[in-house]
Amino acid sequence: MPANPKYLTQSKTQRFAKITAAILGGYFVSVSFHLALASWFNRPNIIITMTFSAFILWVVLMIVAFLAKNGWKIWLLYLGLSLFFLGILYLGQNYNPVAR
């Protein structure tokens, strides 16, 4: 049974924004979050855990992107979160260098 058209996104730009935010934005947030954790905690343990938890987080972020009303706001949120986690990653690499 097909979906009811009144519940589907009619705008092609919104549909594009949601799809790209779900795939690319969710991936960026997921990876930057785990890399930020790896810069502050035990790197090998975080990287091994990342193989499973990053995929789960990515799927959750995909679902959130499709539940949102506005795809561009989700892109803004995902880019903001990615930049925040990258800032934490930068600080973690400066305060906890692996080797110099």
C-alpha cells in the first residue's frame, strides 16, 4: 500500500536537503563525534567501538533528518554539530598529542 501523498514532502529542494542531510550530514556528525572522543580518551578503544556505534548513530541521525519539517535547518544543525565536535577534536589534539 503506497504512502498517503499528503504526508510526503512536495518540494524537490526540501527532499534534496533532507536526503543529503541524512546521508552526508549524519555521517559527518557521527564521524566527527567519535574522532573528538578519540582525541580525549583511549584512541584504540574508541576507534574499535566506532566501527559499530558510528553506524548506529548515523542511522539515528538519518531518521531525525527525515522527521524534520525543514531540511535546511537540519543541515544547519548537522554542520553546527560537526564544527563543534571538530573544535573539540582540535583542542584534544593540542592538549593530548599522540606523538610529536
